[in-house]
Amino acid sequence: MADKGQAIERLQVLREQLRFHAHRYYVLDDPVIADGEYDRLFRELLALESAFPELVTEDSPSHRVGGRPLSSFAPAEHRTPMLSLDNILSVEELRAFEEKLLRFLKSDQPVCYICEPKLDGLAVELVYQDGLLVLGSTRGDGWVGENVTAQLKTVASIPLRLLGSASEGELVVRGEVFFSNSGFARLNEQRAQAGEPLFANPRNAAAGSLRQLDPKVTARRPLQFYVYGVANPEPLAAESQEKVLHRLAELGFPVNPLIRPCTSITAVEQMFHHLLELRHGLAYEIDGLVVKVDDLGLQQRLGATARAPRWAVAWKFPALQATTVIEAVEFQVGRTGAVTPVA
Ligand code: IVH
């Protein structure tokens, strides 16, 4: 057994290595060691931390496995309100959005946009203090959400500590937590076998998994995360949404690789149709295209209404409609006697 001095040193090395390899695996999709080797490092960390519980730190990768259950979620006030987005459904409405922007700015200069897939999950806020994740919350009513820090720490692609040189001060990051389609199907299969009620869609599965008082339950659910913005861009020294996302990737956040800059409304329109074609081949659900003014100075000038920013809009995909035939209905009886009809 190591003495405490050796344990301190070894823990530091292990955490550094695990952070590096988790980023390679979960964020970059490009692991450089075998899964078994990663597991060995992780088990060594857990063993050392259980031998020296006083050496467990807030940002230890061991928090990924979930801590003590909570009795209720504490409220968490957002640094600035988490707004919604106005929806549009056609290219005519997209053009009207741009005309309104230009009128508001009293400008006839072309505007550059960033186009992002609209993920169908749930919005969360992550607060980093001096590079350390200190608070994670749901959107709630936009002003006050629920403190789900312990649950969010179990999401493998959310950094517990930012990469790179020490980041001083506060950084407030926002993004979407979601389920992949395959993760959702697997979870529902398990639930059907256990006689538990099924989730209606990946969005509900994500919400149900995050809002678990016991973070160990959340830890067993394959939640994913993509970052899409910050509440306070100042610490990033970026002048555009594109740079913000670039900086966030450098700090270790997963950024959706389908995000593209578009220098005209025609380019936005092309991107919409491109995404609509890709939609069903993607591993996760998206329900539209978010179009954002790229320049942060223009965003600031445009501001927001009580509900939504004037510098962004959600171009929703047409609602999915399909006809199918139910071939059979099976009634599954679970352990508890609950009967679940499965079509
Ligand atoms: S930006 C102030 N970007 O859509 C800007 N939102 O209706 C607000 N969403 O609650 C959000 N993908 O959960 C933004 N790339 C994206 C998004 C996105 C999905 C969700 C988000 C928000 C809702 C707005």
C-alpha cells in the first residue's frame, strides 16, 4: 500500500492521464490507448481514493460514477436568462428575419451567420470557476433551473476541469444534453425487460436520466453533450460565434462537427436542405437548423426580447409523418407485475 505522499503524487498523474484519455475518447472520438488500459487506470484511481478519501477532489474523474443520492434538486439561478428561440418554417420567413435584422441595425451590409443543427435534447448551463466545473443546471423557467451538478458530472464528454493553461475567473457555458438513437433503443429494451415504463423518445430519455436524484442512475445512462454557446463571452476573447466555438473546443468541450459558417441567406438555405438530407442518417435526433448572427458585436447591438434573442432563429424541419402497420402487440409482464404493451 502506498503512503499518503506517494498517493498524492500518483493521484495527480492518474487524474491527468484519465482527463487526457477521456477527452481523446469521448470528445475527439480518437482514443490513443486500449479500453482495457483506460479501465486499469480508472480502477487504480478508485482504489487509491477509497484508501485515502481525504484526497478526493471536486474534479476527480471518479465523480463520473455518481455520488450520494439527493433528496431534492436545489434551485439554481442562471447568470443571465436562458432564452428560447423564435421559430420559422420557410425561406420566406428566413428572408424576413434578415430584413428585420438589417432594419434594426439600420444597415445594408451583408451579415454572416453560423448554422448549427438544432439538437433535440435539453438545455443545460455549466459554470466553471478558475477552470473547475462548480455548478450545472437545467434550463427550468429560463431564470431558475435545477441544480444537477452531480448528475452532469457523470456525462463523460463534459469536462470537469478545462484543458490547457489555468483559466481564471468564471466561464458560463451552455449546451444540449441528449441521447443517441441507439442508446435510446437499448435503454428502452432494458426497461421493457424489467417491466418499467418506456420513454416516448430520446428527448424524454435524456430529461428522465438527468433528473434522477441518484446520480449513479444517471451515470449508467449514455448521455451525450454538445456545447453551443456561452453566457459571458468576455473571458474567451472571441469576436464571433465561430471563434467562441473554436475556443470552447480548445478548452475540451465537444462541438458539433456539422456546424458551418454561411455568408448569405442562400448559403443558409443550402445548409438547411443539406441537413434535412443528413437528418435520418445521424446518430441522434435534430429538429431543425439554428441560424445565428456570427459577429458578437452585432449580437450585442441586436439584443433580445423577453423571450428570445433577435440575432438567432430556429428554422424547424417539417413535422415527421409516416404511416405504418402494427403487426402484433405483445403484453410483457415485468418483475413487479407491471404489464407493458409492446407494438
Ligand atoms: S442557442 C439564446 N443553439 O433550442 C440562444 N439552442 O428553442 C438560445 N437548442 O433551449 C439557444 N440546439 O435547448 C441554441 N445549436 C443550438 C441549439 C439550441 C438546440 C435548443 C436549446 C434551447 C432551444 C431554444
